Amino acid sequence: MATKRVHGELLAGDAGELVGVSGTTIGQWARWGYIRASQSDGTPHVYAVEDVAEAAVVADLLARGVRHADIRRAIEELRASDYGDWPLSEARLSVTEDRQLVLHENGTRYALTPRGWQVLAVGPEGAEEVRLRLRRPRRGRGAG
């Protein structure tokens, strides 16, 4: 699979500001393998816009109470299924009320289990689709 072109160059603090977390958290997520520093993994790490999008999905999943281990497993399984370098933002995912990850692919729903993605015979109740959300930097009163 050919490497896709990446866009932009952001340091961890800028990436974190867009996602709504600290730059330190962005660095931790890169070390843990949740996201990559596609522009440079040297010091300092330099992130692409695509990496920031992936981080925004990680932030959304964590905010919904998805376990760290489930996020890691989803990334591994999606990469193995050819979802590319940014699997969380490429896949169509939802989270159930009981914090289970669901993959929607070609009209079929799969639940993430310890055995990987398993076909769901009945749709999960209350599943809310994961969406990419970037935060706008806050401006002071009276600013633009």
C-alpha cells in the first residue's frame, strides 16, 4: 500500500489545542501508538493534519469511556484490515451505551471483542457514531 501524502506541520502543543488536550497528552498518545508523528518522529515530534484527526477520534473515544485497551485493539485490527495509516479516522465507528466499539462496513456491523471484530446479528441499541471534531482556539473577549 502506497504511503499517502500528509498535510501540514504541527507541534504537539498546537495539535493538542485543536483536539482539546495538552501537548503532553499528544506525545503520550504517539508513544503508546494511538497516533503517529507523520512529519517527523525525531525531537520534536511534528504531526500532520491527518495525525491530528486521528487524535481527535482518540479523544472522542476516551471521552465516551472506551477503554485504552479497546482503542489499541481497534487500531491493530483496523490496520490489519487495510484501513491505512490513520485507521480510526478512516473507519466508520460507533460506540454503544455500554462503551463497546462497533465497526460499520459494507452494510454489516461488527463489534470489537477480544477475538477481534465479530459480526453483530442484531444492531446495538443506542450506538452513537464517532465523528471527527476539532476544537477552535478560544479567543479573548472582543477578539475577531
